[in-house]
Amino acid sequence: MNKTWVGLAMLIAAILTAPLSAAILITGNEVWDGVSNPRAGDGVTLSGGVYTIPTELVIGSGAKLSLNSSRFEVGATPTSSLTFNFTAGAGGLTFADATSTFDIHTGDRFGPVRTLTLNMLDNPISGPGRIVNGPVLVSETGNSMFLNINSQADVSLGEISTAKKDAQLAHIDITTSGNVNIGSLSTADVVDGGASAGWVFVKAKSITLGSIDARTQRMDGNADNGSIFLTALNPPSFDVNNLVGNDAGENFIALSGALTTNGAAISGPNVGGNITMKAVKYVLGSGFSLDKGENGVLSIAAGTLDNGFTAGDLFMNQSSAQLNPAFTVLHVPEPATVAMVLMAAAALPLVRRRAI
């Protein structure tokens, strides 16, 4: 073997055996408030409220990443909007277990809107942990960040909640070319004298969710329920008219828990609470229920009933909810139908030749 081949072999061996960049592991409570950078030594950079993450970020068991050093009711200084930019191909945001927490409290109440943006690129969010507004967990008042997740990969979590107790509403907005699988989502205001609830937006290739709570619990009707928008269609356009992209096998919404926008008002009632869903296929589990706000509008669009598909194929309802989708979303034929069309097209010239 000549020197060139030996050198090439050594280079390939070095690449294959080179260690991957070590993950950044959070094992206690860390504050990432746009002022401090607790992981500068691990290559994280901070500039103008933007953290750039060079490798996988892991929140360990019982650990917490916070965006503010304390809660509103104990005198926190508000955190400004923040962005976490992950590096392409370097690893995503991982939660070790259900006790791993990302606390998105702003340190304020009814202050200006502040947003946390997670730009994941091709990296996933994964694990059974939670992204939550800390004060509401201990029955205190405090704002949550609005949450924007932009991704080309899967987003899988135990819980995302911007719920609060009589504080500023905050939306949840997830857009990904991958699949979404989340145990519960909440934008609620949880007390009877509280404020309006936030909205939920999810766009993904497929959506699998447990419960969704977008209610205001204010009793006098002087607050709005949040609205819910779920879209599971071919990315990145998420277009209901994409005949060659939308696919029943990939673009589905699966729901297994309570979906509610019906607030508790006894005089009013609360306004808002629209529920809009678009997908080729739906799977509603036996535990699914839907309780829409009195003034909300319900809209469910499923795949068109053609190419051998029936209503039962595209709207599989195992729950007691009585729902009537509109079968208007264009989509590709089922595989068996595609094969038959191709076989027919291939046989057509032969038939013509025989007729000559």
C-alpha cells in the first residue's frame, strides 16, 4: 500500500474514532437571563439576548434551567426576550426525566410581552421533562414568556405550560417539519379572578397530544378564552391543497385527553375559544373529550373521501365526542391505489399495440 492510501486510511480512522462534542449537562439550578452566561466555559456565547448553543444541552434529573433568578412575588427583576440558537447537527435540547424543568418565568406581571424563541434547526427537543411557568406551580403570580419553537426535527416532551395566576397571557407557538408528541399543553389562567388565556398554535408533520387547556377561569366573563390551532400537513407549506404532498400515513392528529377552551364564567360568558384543526387523518382515543367555549367556533378539516378512503379511514373516533369533520384536505392516494394507477398506466400502451 502506498503512502497516499495509508494516509487516507489513517484520516478516515481518525474521523470515525474522534469523540463527539460533549453535551452540556445541567445538574442543578442555573439562570440564563440574557445577562449571565453560566456556560461560557462550555462554548456557549451570549450576545444581545441570544444564546448560541454549540452542542447538545441536557437538563438532568431534578435540575432546572431558569430565565429569571427569582419569582415575581419575591421581587424579581424582569428578563427581556431571549433566543436560544442551536447549532446544526450538533445536538438538541434533551430532558433526562419528568423532573427536568425549563422555567420560562419572566420575573414580571402584566409587563411588556417577552418571548423565548428556541431555534432548533435539525436538532430535536426530546425527553419526558417540562417547559413551564414556575410561579403557577407554587400558586404565585407571575408572567410566562411567550414560547416560540422553530424546528426541522421532532419535538417530544411531557409538558409545555405558559399557564399563570392572574397575570399576562402567553401563547405557545410550535412550527416543525418533524413530528410533535407532547403529553399536555396549557395556556390557561388558573384562578377565578384571573386574566385572559393564551393561544396554542402547532404546525407539524404529525401531532400527538394528550390534554390541551386554553381556558380562563375568571368567573365574571371579563377575560377571554384562548384559541387552539392544530395543523398536521406536509411541511413546510402545510397547505390543505397540496395534493402531491399530504399523506394519510404521515399527516395525522392523534388526541388522547381533554381539549378545552370553555372557561368558568357564570356571567358573560367568556369570549374566544375557537378550535381549528387541519390534517389528513385523525385518531381520537377513548380518553379524548372536547369542550369548546360558548362563543368559540369549531372547525375540523380531514382528507377528501376519494381513492378508496372512507370517513372511517380518515376520522377514527374511539371517544364519546360527537364530531363532524369536513373532508376537504387534498392528499395523495393510498399506496394500493397508487400501485393500481401505475399498473394501469404501464399496461395502456400494450393494450393500444394489440389493437393496432
